[in-house]
Amino acid sequence: MPRSPNVPTGVFAEEQKRTSTDEVLYALIPVSWLLRREVQHNLSALTMLSLHPLIVSTWDNLAAWLQSGEGNWHRTAFEAKHGGSLWFKASLDPKINRLFNEAMSSMCKLFMGCKVERYIVVQSAYNVRRIKVNPSGVQEVMHDWDNGACVKILMRCKEAVPKLGGKVIVVEIVRKKWPQQVFNELQLVLDLHMMVMNNGKECNEEEWKKLFIDAGFSSYEILTSVGILSLIEVFP
């Protein structure tokens, strides 16, 4: 059996079966158990979304998008390939819409093993609501938008919390140099993915700081990380 490209990155373990043909088998490790739907908090929907033809074909069109002339320019490689944004396509296809929502929900539930008593969920660029958590559902969406839209989202969040004692919780990647090479590679891939799909990006701490200041916040604190995702408290 050929070697799986995911073995070196630590997604599966390689086992040598003791047979006359020395057959190579692959076993699940803790991270790959998250690909199984029967696991309570799994990432199978996120994986299926990442491998969906709508997404994969966009990457296949990346070179054509980068080389396109001014008259044929589109804001993202996704729009160049499919004639509309990911949100537009999802609104037309219930299966895509359901898969996307399942993927985002599963990621939120996995992350919310962290203890957070109160936080803000950003549902879209123009719709913000406060909820209690026990624990569940922080939406990771800021990286989907350009800087101007992110500032608008943060300003709406700021309006939703008390000036005294209030805080906004942002759950996003804070791009940096990690000791684990796989994290460095993953944040690079996700940064490119945001550019290709939504004209967004993954920000480093200085870039997040500027967004918070531009939105009128006074200070922030990076509390904890789960994988490459960080939980940031932002104060009015």
C-alpha cells in the first residue's frame, strides 16, 4: 500500500502488518478519531466541507484567477470560478448550506470545552446577539472578512456589551511562529484559504490590535489557545 500523505503530519499512525506481503495499514490516533461522526464532538462535517468539489475546484482555478486581466477580475478565486460568493451559493443549495452550518457548529462545540460564562456570537457582518453558554458555540467568522468589515463587526459587538464590566470574546487564529511545524503549515493554508474563498485573512497579534483600536476598544487580552485557535477578551 502506498504511504498516506497524512502520516507524516500526524493524522494517522502507520502500522506494519506481519504478513508475507508486509502490507501497510493505517490506524486512528486521537486527532483522527475526530473524523468519525459517532464521536460526540467531531470534525467530520468540516473535513467534508473542505473536500467538497465546490471548494476543491476553486483551488484548481487559483492560477487562472491570479493571472486574470483587469476586465475579467473577480474579488475572490471562488467568485471567479463559480460566479458568486460562497454565501450566495449556500443560499441556493440547501445541502451546501446544511454542510457549512454543521461544519461551523462542530468546530464551535469542540472549542467550547473551554469555560466561558458569557460571550458574543457574531452571526454575520450585520447581526449580533448575546447569549449564555453552557458551554457551546463561539463562531469563528472574523477571518472571513476584510479589515473594513471586521471593524464594523467589532463596532456592532461593542454596542452590544455594557461599557462597565462588558467584554467581547473573539475566537480566531492569532498568526505567529509556532514550535510545532504542523501549526505553522496549517495557519498558512488557512490564511490562503480565506483569501481564495472570501477575501479574508488570518491576522497576527499586531493586526488584531489595530482592528480592536479602530473599532473603539480600549484593551484586549489573549487568554488561551486550543490548537491554533485563540480566545481573546476585548474590552470597551
